[in-house]
Amino acid sequence: MAHMSFFPDVEPPTRPPRLRSSVPRWLEPPSNELAVPVAIVVVLARRPGVALCLRRIDVYREGWRFALSVRAARVDTMTDDEWFDVLELVQQRSPRRRNLGVDGLRLGIEFPDGSKVIGNEARHPAAITASDPDTPLLTFRHSGGGGNDDEYDLGMHAWLWPAPAPERGPCRLVCDWRALNIPEQSLVIETNELVAAREHVVDVWGDSRTPLDVPNLARQLFELASANEQVAHRIRASDNVAETRSAIRVLAREKGIRIRTAVMGDVLVVVRADAAVWSESTQTMRAKLTPSP
């Protein structure tokens, strides 16, 4: 006699499809790019026992991430209550401290034309929409911290999207923290090195990444050529070269800059008409118009 199981057969439950979501590019840096770190090491502001520091700027293709740290150190004249108040302010542990409003840390960027963007904390982002915002955004978040009984170091990141056009000149990073008696301070940031670094950003997944659309690719190549006189871009299968060249010419006319574009094998080159490369040797020209590996 065949053995009959005591338990009835049960069909495995059907799992619902897992919902997948993506973070907008204006809210945080892309995970498929390896940024180029540009060292800018400076104390932005300090008061007894607290300092706000800029450690570097991580350059991505479309934005910059400012790596900041808030350092706290107990000074000899502090009572226990005063030291705990400083830690609470820096760490923002309690709801009372998280709702400081204008008394909390504020960050902003001023552009050369006088326009500005003021940072929002990532845990309270603006409404996420399918379309990109019409104006630049600066979003910051904590990246962890630690210390001992007498010192504490809190890391922070501030993501600026999109990065400003290089021909606009230097920017100004502005900060204050009224609750910690840190008045408004600022730092002028020259953009030439940051713009040049974008050409060396690495794609983690190679050509499998989501390509830049035509307007963004054209803007990126135009800005790099404007700042560095020339740029060479390795053409990907997904690139619409004809439309990109046309969009670059439109940008050049709008800015009053004479630009030439050409396709050399699998490379799209964009060169200013007044670039030094036109009068240099063939060997030098070839080297300047060859993309970085």
C-alpha cells in the first residue's frame, strides 16, 4: 500500500513583485559613479569647543558633494551640563534639537550672478517628483560620528545638483549655526579644478549605466570645453552624436563662444575656436584630443 502523507499538499504562496524605487539624481549622488575627490581642507568656522570643517569636494558628472565634519572638544572651563548641551546640539539627538529651524546648521551656495541655494536636510526632502527641479538644490545629511568623553566628530555630506557652469566663475560656500554661536562665514571656491575633475569620473558598470540624455551630455561637454579649451568624449553605443553636436552648437551660440565639434573614430571632440591646440604640433593635438582611459 502506498504511503499517504498525513499533511495535505500545500501550494507555495505567490510572492508579489518587489517594488523597486530609484533616488532622484538631485537628491543624492549616483551610485554608479566613482567620484574624483578634490582636496579642499579648511576650517570654515570655529568657536571654543566646536569647529565646522570642509575636508574635500567629491566631483561627479552632474554635481558636487561637499564632505564636511563638525568637531567638538570639551574645553577646561565647561561644566558637564554645558558639554552635554554641545553634544546634543552637534548630534541633534532630541526632537527639541532637531527642530531648531534657523538656529541649526545652515549651508548655502552663492553663485557669481548673486543667485543662491540654501540647503535642506535629506530627512526632510522636498516632494519627490518625476521631473527634475528647475533650480539648483543643496541637500545635506549626516554620515555618522563618534568620539569619547572629551571629543566628538560628526561627518556630513552636502550634495549640490547640478554643478554650476564653469564660465560663471567662482562660487561662495556660506554657513552659520546660531545655536552654537557660530556667525555667518564663507569660503570662495574656484571651480577650474572641479570642472577638470569631471572628465576623470569613472563609470562603475561601464556602458551598462543609464546614459546621459542629449541635453545633459551636451551641457557637460560644452562646459568642459569652455573651461579647458577642449574635451574628448569616448562615444557610447547609446549616445546620439548628431543631436549632441547640434545641442552643443546651440549652447555655444547662446553664450557667444565659438566652438567646433568633430568625430574622430569613436571619439567626439569639442574644441574652442581660440584654443591653443590649433597652433600646436600634431603629437600634442593628438594627446589633448584623446580621452583618458
